[in-house]
Amino acid sequence: MSGAPDTAVFEREARQIRQWIDEADRVLIGAGAGLSADAGVDYTDEVAFARTFPSLVKRGLKAPYQMIGYSGLPAEVFWGYWLTHVDDVRFGEGRRRVYELLFDLVRDKDWFVLTSNVDALFARNGFDAARVCSIQGDFAFLQCYTPCSDDLWPSAPVLERLLPEIDPATQALRDPALVPVCPRCGGQVFFNVRGGHWFVETPWRRQFEALRTWLPSASNERLLVVDIGSGFNTPSVVRWPMERTAGAIPTARFVRINRHDPGLHADLGARAITLAGGALEVLDAVRRVRA
């Protein structure tokens, strides 16, 4: 499907998804940026960016996604942005309706999550963090940028100390000497989110191994794979693995919910449903129908 779905088709497929959830023994959830965007964490939001970071707009930047991997800023400006951004998306309001809806739909199932999102919104909305594989990291931690070790340390105390030191007129740290450094080697640090070879993935590898342990026995049960909001920026992280998993298990069913990229490249026939819609509207419709 493409564009806005026909109402009758939308309702029929929402009903089918609800039936598949009810019939499933296990549910594997794959989630990308589109899910968090429906929760209000939208990296393409130019209006909110301009309102919060006017000094960056003057430098030619327009939206949060441009800041990912961008290094062309003075350190105090760079950290003024990231401290503010992480405080908002990781430590701000945690309850998000779309995540609550998803949890309510699968709470009684044997579920596991693979997500590229680094905002911990699954764990902040009822999901057991031990069953959420955040393979791209988490803004809750900092690491050495070299890295000189696999050590991670909590980012919350650093935010608490430095947020008051951001000049509201410039959105930058008032003193470059306040820029955080590695406690071991004194070098540069960044949040523990995948952005290059420097990413410390050790703790997330443990989560991935837990998922790999959970998944094989699903071939003997009724497995439903639900892929929400994973696009083509990093399709090898969530989107393609979800398709491959459903394709490898002949009895598995597959659901993709994606506003912009609902297409399915694996040949799953009647075992698959794709909906070109936002996660919030689709999951709310699934909640309201009775299978």
C-alpha cells in the first residue's frame, strides 16, 4: 500500500493484525526512528529546532538529524546542543501514548524487542529493559571517544552539572573548559550511541545474545514479527533482519507499520501485512477492534 490507506482496507487490516497478535505465542518487535517520531521525538522537526536552537539556525543548520555525526562546531556549542537534546529526549517526559498502546497489545505475550532507538522509550513505557535489545546504544551513558576502554558512565550527573552552565542566549556552554572529558585518559567523550568505529557496544552485545537465545525456539511456536518505523537510513539494523527472520520461519507472520516506507521485499505472501500509516493511528485502531 502507498499513500493514505483506504478506510475499509485500513480497518480490515487492523482487525487482522489484532487477530494475529491474539493468536501469537511470541512477538518479535522491531522498531526504528518512525516509532519515536510518532511519540514526539522527530529528528526532522525544523520548527522545534529553530525555536530551541536559533544560534544553530544562524550557522545554517535546520533540524536535529543534521547534528548526527556533525563535528563542525566549537566544543562549547556542540555540547550545548547535545546536553539540551539528550535532556529532552532521554530524561524528559517518558510516558508516550504510542509506546503504551504497543505494550498493552503484547503485555501478555512472550515478546522481545530489537530497536535502533537510543531514547529508552520502551523501558520507560512498561517494557522490561532486559528484553529490549538497544543495539545502537543509549543516551543514558557516556564513553571515551577514542575509546581508551570499554567503560561507560551515567550521563545524568553530567547533564545535571552542565545544563545550568548553558547560556540561554547562545545555547552554548559558557566556558569551553566545562566540556566533559574521559576520566581515564582525559580525551574527548560522547554519548554511547553508534556513530563510528569508536562505539562501545559491549553491553548491547549481551542484549543481542539474549535475543539470539530467545529466537530459535520461536520456530516451534506461533511467531509474529512486528516491524514499526524502520526505514532505510540503517536498514541492516532492524528492517532487513525483521524480514529475514519472518522469511526463515515458514509459520511466522509479519506486520510492517511505516508511514513512508511500507514496502516489503521478502516474498511472504499472505503471511504479511503492510500498512502505510503512523504507528499511533494504526496501533490505536488495532486496540479498538475485536478480532
